[in-house]
Amino acid sequence: MSTRKFIWLASTLLWKPSEAYWLMAPNNILTTQRLDPVISPGSVSTHVHAVVGGSNFGLNTTTARLRESACTSIPIPEDKSNYWYPQLYFQWSNGSFTSVAGNPVICNLT
């Protein structure tokens, strides 16, 4: 048996699906803004995000800056990370938009 086939067979037999996960449902949005420090660092983004997490979210968010956050909107006080997602809107028949209310559920598979 070739090494490649052996590795594939061994990894297939030893592979185990994720059996642990946790869900977190933040109940308060930190801010809703046209900011995306990953896609558009230092500038206004082309789309709107709702943000939860550490209070130091901003145009030039860094890990060090987030760790210095005074508080967090996440149920785990030690978690100063930021989680952001596109703000959803409903378009009415007259062409106007209304933001859709709702809170995220953060899921981590381990």
C-alpha cells in the first residue's frame, strides 16, 4: 500500500466528528455602524454591521486594543473579542428600508 493511501485510510478511520460545541446569545448590540476592520481597516465600509463584544471596537481595531476594552456585551466577561455581522434590512413596497431587529447566536464547534 502506498504511503498516500495509508495516510488517507488511517485519517479516515481515526477521524471523529465534533462532539462538543457551545452557543452564546449576546443580548445587547454594542453598536451598528458602517465599519469592518478586516475588509476596510481605517475607513468607512460599504455595508452596515451590527457589532457585539469588547467596547474598543473601531476603525482600526487590533487584538491589543480589544484586550484593553473596559467592558463587553458578551455574557462571558473575559471575552473582549468582537463579533460582527451584516445588518439585515426589509425593503418596503415604497422603496424605503427598515432594519430588522434580532440578536446573533455565536456557535463554536470544538
